[in-house]
Amino acid sequence: MRQYIAKLAQEGKVIEIGAAVSSKYEVAAICAEHERKGHPVLFHAVDGSYKVIMNLVGGRKTLVELLGTRTANTAQFMAKISEGGDGGMVNIVTDSPTKEVVTEPDLGKLPILTYFNRDGGAYITAGVVVAELDGVRNASFHRMMVLDDKRLAARLVPSRHLYMMHREAIERGEELKVGIAIGVDPLILLAAATRVPPGKEFEYASAIKSEPIELFKLDNGVAIPHAEFAFEGVIGDERAKEGPFLDITGTYDTVRQEPVITLTRMYHRKDPIYHAILPSGAEHKLLMGVPYEPLIFRAVERMARVKNVFLTDGGCCYLHAVVQIKKEKEGEAKNAVIAAFAAHPSLKRVVVVDDDIDIFNPDEVEYAIATRVRWDEDLVLIPKAKGSSLDPSTLNGLTTKLGIDATKVLGEEKKYERVVTVQSAVDT
């Protein structure tokens, strides 16, 4: 992460805040003011002397540069990388700069942010939680609310891998050993946010980077990536109230009883940089949503000649998708809708367009809907479907999903031909 920040700083792409600021509300407010610029914001004096980085991967342009591709083909690029990280290599090394300082855990001394005035407490938002059970390793993002100096309440989503590992350990009468890494390589962040086969997150990260990923072992035996901060601990059967927390929709999520992580040791670099993700900010939406685009791409690829996929900004980069296809047979667009919903069950609306529509331009997508949709024929409605728990409009977890076929009728393309305005070369 330091190398990445240094590179961006050399290019003049890091916004640096030297003034003393508070971790309670102030850092989040300043980050929100700057995040539209798409650049990281580096604070040098949080709660005295701590460094905090925010908006590290705060826009598609940043992600594109990390991947070494183009904005227009990010989903296609990522879809070509094996979900299992085929060809990726993970090396376990004996030492790490993360071990420069080893102490008893003391969360109260760290610049863990409180973002908004209704938050349940200070939250770790950029922590990658690594767990190992029966020889299988999992790495995933989880928001973690500070309970005291040594305990965190972690949101574990049912059916996700860490949730199931924890349940299995508890059923055996065991605690689940974990490591928490904060301040890691940005592409490891992306991999940890991606749905891959169990235990393949770091192989996937390696395949994205085209180089091996190094992990080192904490004292409890869990191997984690190099980081600015790290914690080791266990998740037992204790639960505590977690929330309220502002999620990607800009609304507060439900308060729940969630598992408690009890920390046993803390590690960090000398002069560490703490990474925090602004809830409902650009980085939050990007890391949570973009990994679903290649999943949708692969699913639609089985149904039609898919060209691109985009989870829209207006749909919180999570609830609304635009799928671009080269239609060859009637009915493919509706099949694409169904495939997209299956690939990303939290989706609420899917619009399928032709390959002449710029899916990143909302005016172009609306144009396709306005001129190519026959409402009595081109809609797919799925009532009483399970929706996203983050969508405040769901009722008992259920919603109505909408698919829109906004493609041209085959054989009638002449009707849809658009006149392209060419600027006159005559000097007027």
C-alpha cells in the first residue's frame, strides 16, 4: 500500500491534510468533501500524530490503472481471470514489516473512525479478516464495531464463507482463529471483496497482479498479507449489538446481535498508516459492487454474446445493472436478465441494451429505454423475490425485481438508425 501511495503522490494524485483533526466525525467529513476528485486523502495528524489514508481506491479510473486495462472493458478483463485464481501463487514467508511493533491489543489508542453521529460506535471498515479451518483459508471484508480495547462486533453475513466457518467451529465446541489486516495492497482488497471458490482469494489476487502474493503467519498460525496494522484473535460464541452503521445505500442498516472477535495481539509497522473506508462513499461502493460485474458477465455469456456489464452509480453500484449484448436471436435479452439476477441475487433492476449504447452514460441508457422498449412485451417482473437487506424498500426481505429488454427488434434495425451529427469544418 505504501508503494502505491508513494506512486500516486509522485504523480500529484494524493490530497494531503497536515492539520490536526479528530477521528470522530472530522476525518470522515473532510474525506467526503474531497472524494469526488477520485484521489486518495492522506491525513498526517489524526488524534495527534496518526496517519490515516482514505479513498485509496476511490474511482473506476483508479481501479483501471491498478488493473492495467481500460474503463470500458473492466468487467470483461476481470471475467477472463479464473475465479479460482488458476496460475496464481501464494508464498508463505517467515517475516514481515508488519511485525516491526508487537504489543497487547489496545484499540483505544488507534485512530479508528466514527463517521456519522448515529453510528453505533467507532468502526474498522477496511479490515480484511483471514480465517483458517480444516486447511482452507478465507479472506473477506467485514465491518467491525469497537466494543472496548480488545473486542470487536463483526457483521458476518449468513451463507458467506466466514459465517459458515464460524458456525462450524462453534458446533465443534471450538473458537475460530482469525487474523485482521488493515492497510494492504489495493488489489488484495479487491480480491477479498470478490466471490471466489472457498479459500482462493489470495490466488485470485495473485492472478490479477500477475505475481505471487506473500503471506506471513501470526503467532496464532493464521497467515495474512503484509499490512500496516494487524490483529490476531478468536471468534467464539459471544455476541453483541452491532450497529447502527451507514451502508452503501446511504441509509442505516439494521442493528443485529453479531459475533464478537476477541483480540489477543496487535502488530503494526513503525509510523503506520491506518486505512479507513468512508461508509457509502465511492471506495465502499466500488469495492463492494465492481467484483459482481465479472460474475454477471460470465453468467450472461452462457446466454448471449455479452459485451459489457456496469453496476450503475445511481444504483449504489450494487442494486442496478446495465448489460450490453450483441443480440443474435430474439429472447436473448430476457435470458440475460434472468442470468444477471442469478449471478447477483441482490440486484433489483437489470437493463439490457445493444452494443451501440454507451452503458456508462445514463442518458444513453435512458434513450435506449425510451426508443426501444415496448412495455407490454419487454419487461420481466419477478414479484416477491428475495432482495438485498440493504434496500430499505424491501418488505420482510422481499422485493419485486425488474428486467428491461431495451434492445432493437432484429430485422428492423433501419427503424432505430440514429443520425450522427458531424461538426462542420467550415469556420463560421
